[in-house]
Amino acid sequence: MFLLTRHPTFDFGFYYFLDLGAVEGIVYEPLENAILWTCNNNASINKLKLSVNNSKPEIIYRLSVDDKPRGIDVDSCEQWVIC
């Protein structure tokens, strides 16, 4: 899956595609203005902050290699990520 995002070095309308890997589930988290997704390529839960310039995807949790993460949801009030 690809995400269209602002180019990190140009602040005047240049966008580029960011490869998110094999996304199984994706959710928007409004308090941090971020998207979180599960990726089957490396069995991980990832986050990208949309309101931070030059933001890069970060792995927030890595599962075992045998795990196949599917759906994802967030509870913004309790700050829980549910997979």
C-alpha cells in the first residue's frame, strides 16, 4: 500500500508516495493525528504522524515472525491499540 505524503525537503506542495508494505489493517488516530497499520512484511504495528513535518513511519511493536497481524483499532481515550 502506498501513502501520498509531503516531500520532507520541500515545503511548497511537493508530494511523494511512501511504501507502507503489505497492509492488512489501517486506522486513523485523531488525538495524535496519526495513522496506524499492521504490516505482514515484517509482522509489525506501525505509526506515521501526519502533523509532523518529515515524519517517517515508526515500528511501535514487532510481533514474532510466525504472527500475521490483520485488523487494527485504537481507543484514543485509553491510548490502547487493539489487533
